[in-house]
Amino acid sequence: MLKRTFTDHPASVGETYAEHLAMASGFGVAMILGGLACLVHGLLPFLFVKTGSRTIDRLHHRMFTHRVRPHRAPPVAAE
């Protein structure tokens, strides 16, 4: 039961627990760095002009357009 708590969601996106930990941690670090760049940009608008938007684009690409999803059979229609 406890093991499923840690493995169900990663499996639902086609990853092991360790793969999901690495992916989520990478996203978190990128979001923190991109956010810090945005804060600096707010104070000094000539710095990090495109860093925030590039970070968002890169993360979106990794999460939605580039990710390999596990194959799932289409649902069977009830007769």
C-alpha cells in the first residue's frame, strides 16, 4: 500500500519513481532559477530580457510536446 503511494503517479506518466524524482527536481530547479531571473529583470529591465519566457517554453516542451507517454488502449464502449 505504501509503495503504491510513491509509484502510482510516476507510473501514470510512464516513469519510475527515480525517473520522476529526477524530472520533477529538474523542473523545480529550472522554475526557481527562471523566477529569480524574472525578479532581477523586474528591478533591472535590461537584464534577463527573455530568460523567463524561454524557461517557460523549454519546460512546456519537455512536459507536453516532447514527453513520451505510455501507450494506453482506448476505452471500450459499452453496448
